[in-house]
Amino acid sequence: MKVSFPRLGSATLAIKTLFESLGWEVVPPPPSSKRTLTLGTRYSPEFICFPFKVNVGNYLEALEKGADTIVMLGGCGPCRFGYYAQIQRLILQDLGYQFDMIVLELPQRSWREFLGGIRKLTRGNSLKEIRRAIQLTWAKILAIDEVEEKVRQVRPRELTKGATTRAYGKALGLIDRAKDPEAIETAQKAALQEIGRVPTRSRNDVLRVGLVGEFYTVLEPFANQDIERLLGEMGVEVVRFLTVSEWVRNNLVRSSESKKRREEIHQAAYPYIRNFVGGHG
């Protein structure tokens, strides 16, 4: 069985690690491109969300490469993400594709459906194997987030345009190849050193711009036209609080620290937004 999933920026590397650690043969979706969007737009409802169309294109390209299983998150709330998977499944079936789709409903909606999806995904793995897969995935998520934070600081100060982006590509390669906790820790240090070797100029006048928006669009460079890189190469330091690790803490782990942070955000937003807005907020 060959599994694939929607592409989500650099988090794609961590998701791949999760499935590989559970024993799946992984068919990573190719980097999203104009062809991806063209395919997704051709077969999606005209007025559906942009991320939906890119996802459909991701699936079609993965199925072309031999994938026979697609994993997608479900959800609940005011945005349409919660029923993406159901409609996407119908579209692909209407096109004649034979595949299995595993939908992981978030536990806030239904623990029963969430655990049902997990059982399909783990396919009889032992608790020890599942725990190890989660630990490896989490370690890579944290490593990638830290490296990207460093990239956002260095890029607007680089002496040679594009140097940070090239170093970032090498850094992600180091993390991607790491297969155990010790190797991930070593790769993370080496990745940060790779970014740190980029020649920079000392600047105190760097403009800092906060990047906010819908979850997928913020995290997937193709969806936002690679705005972080573009701004960075224009000398702007991008500040982004929305990361994969932050999303996991707020939606899956719900630690006391994340609950406190969430409450602070709610209080700050209350005079302007008094309702939950789903992935858009």
C-alpha cells in the first residue's frame, strides 16, 4: 500500500516521516505547481476554496505516481475544511480512481471517529512503534520550525540574494535524512549552523512585518506565492506565529501553556472578532 497526503510546505517532510515510521510506503506529493493548480481547478467546484483545488491537484499527481491511499484531516467549525475530504473523495471516484481515503477527524469533533482513523493509519503497529513514530515526527516538526525561524531572521540581512534560500534547502535535506532522535538532534544543529554561515550585514533598520492568515495559505509557499522568501529578499524580516508546532499544541495537545496563550489571543481579539472563524483565524 502506498500512501500520500496534501502537500503542506516544509511540514511535508515531517508527515512523510510519520507514515514511514508506521511502515507505509510513502508517495510524497510533488511540489505544488501551476500544473497542480490547473488539475485541481479543472475538477473542483468553481467557487470552492483555493486550498481545496490545490489539494485535489496534489492527490491527482500522487495517484499518477502510484499512490493508492490518501490521508486527509477532517474537522468542524465555520470554514469548509471539515468536508473537504468527503467532496474530494467523490471527485476522484468520479474520475475513475480506485483508492482508499483515511480521514482523521479532529478529537474535538468525535473521539470515536478520530480513533477509528488512527486505527486505519497504524495498521496493527504496537504502542511502542506508534509512540516512536510520533516522537520522531514531533522532533522533526520542532527542528523545522526552529530552522525556519532562523531563516526569517537571516534572509533580510544576507549579503548575497538567494544565499539563505540555498542554505535552507540544504538544511531541510539534513533534517529529512535523519531517521532517529539522535540523528534529528544532530541534523538540527547542523542545519542551524548551515543557516548561520550565510554572510550577513549588520542592520538595525530592518522592517519587521507580521504574517497572518488562513492556516494552509500561510504555511504552503505555493499558496502564498512564496511571500516569506519574497519579502525576506526585499530586506523585510517576516514574523510568523502560526507554525505546525503551535497548531499541534493548540489543537491536539492543549497544554496549560497553550490554553493560556489561546485565552490571551481571545481577549485581545474580542473587541473585533467575537466568533470562532476556523482556519481563517
